[in-house]
Amino acid sequence: MARVAVVTGGTRGIGEAISLALQERGHTVVANYAGNDEKARAFSERTGIATYKWDVGDHEATQEYCDRIAAEVGPIDIVINNAGITRDGVLQRMSFDDWNDVMRINLGGCFNTAKATFAGMRERGWGRIVNIGSINGQAGQYGQVNYAAAKSGIHGFTKALAQEGAKYGVTVNAIAPGYIDTDMVAAVPAPVLEKIVAKIPVGRLGNAYEIARGCAFLCSENAGFVTGSTLSINGGQHMY
Ligand code: NDP
């Protein structure tokens, strides 16, 4: 059945691949983004997917835009919390703003979209929320106390909300990607990236579509008994 799906940060990188994977499966996709108008315009022209610009870390704006999407496109049955940023640095050099921005957008964004859409999903008796965590939320990473804490929080958030949705046909799952070839990873200095790739058993970075296909499964009718889980897609870099 075709649903309305909102993908935050859905205009590039992993989010773009998720938007396309859900569109291919017949859903009406809406892609959110933060500020890169040029990329969003090109994405929308290429795919025909509507884009909505707002900051998912802004609680009121998220409520307002989700209401707008529901009115303009239809009730939101699928939410992919993919928008995320990094503000890396060792603790001594990390500012409170670096900490706060990452918590506000990466973790707060999940709370904000859930607050805006979860009640409707419960009432309609069907919903899918997929939160994009990270291998670095599972294992920690030097220079990323903010990012690792936010992503780790996403995994806890997922398990708690899954319990609240389970009786109402609303599943809540997380994906923990390993290192995926996107702009975010392109920002990692080459020598650091070489060392990271050397630790990936499959011997390469992941592709955004490898995350998107896992996400599409979690959003499918077939995944109705999968909730509160974390799907690790990381080339074998972290197993547990
Ligand atoms: P990119 O940096 O390539 O894209 C990020 C997307 O998020 C963009 O669409 C961006 O919009 C959007 N975004 C950023 N901040 C906000 C905000 N405040 N409100 C709304 N949208 C926002 O990221 P990736 O594709 O690499 O990563 C996607 C997700 O996957 C993130 O949550 C990331 O933490 C996670 N992840 C990525 C990994 C990787 O290796 N790439 C590994 C593990 C997890 P705009 O274009 O306007 O800037």
C-alpha cells in the first residue's frame, strides 16, 4: 500500500538514497532539508520528490511543517529520521555549541518528528519510524563525544518508543550505518579514512543504497514484527 513518507535530510547522501528507495516502492515521499537549496532543487527536479526546508532541531517548526505536509500531501505514515550533522573535536576543544547543536539536531530531531506524527500513526493503526543511528553511537569514536552520545541516544529512544507503538501497529527501528561514501565521510581527512577502511572487513566504504534497502525493508508491510531493533549495516566493522 502506498503511504506518505517523510525523510529528514532526504535530499542528499544516505537520505537521498532512502527517498528514492521509498519512491521506487510506490510511496509518496517528502524530503526535508536544512539549507542547501541548490542541491534540494536539483534533487527535486531529478526525482519529482517535493522538498520542505526546515530545521528538524526546531521543535515548533517541525510540528508546523509536519502539519503542513499532512494537509498538503496526506497523513504521514512513515518517518525516517536521517538528518544529522557532525561537529567533531576532542572534549578539551569542543564548545558547548558544538555539543548542543549535535544533540539538538541529531537526537532532538527524532523527538520533534515523533511528537508531530506518532499520535496520528497510532490512531490510524499503522506507522513506521526508522531512526538513523551510527556505528559510532554503538562503539564510540575519538573526537566525537557529542555525536556518539546523540547517536547512542537514538538507539535508546528507538527501543523506548517501540514499546509505546507496538500495540498500535507502529514499529520503531534504528539503522546503525558504518562508514558510507557521502559528503559527511568525504570531510574526513584522507589518511584517517584510509585507516578506517583498513578496519572494515569487507574492505571498502558502504554505499548509500545499501542503507536505503535496509530502511525500505523496515518500512514494509513484511516488517510488522520487527520493532525496537537496530539493523547494523557496516561491512562487518562492529559486530554484536
Ligand atoms: P550528509 O551530510 O551527506 O547529508 C545530511 C542531510 O541532513 C542533508 O540533506 C542536510 O540538509 C540534512 N540536515 C542537516 N542538518 C539538518 C537540520 N538541522 N534540519 C534538517 N535537515 C538537516 O549526511 P549523510 O548522508 O552522510 O548522513 C545521513 C545520516 O546518516 C546522518 O544522520 C548521519 O549521522 C548518519 N550516518 C552517516 C554515516 C556516513 O558514513 N555517512 C555513518 C553513520 C551514520 P542540507 O543539504 O540542506 O544541508
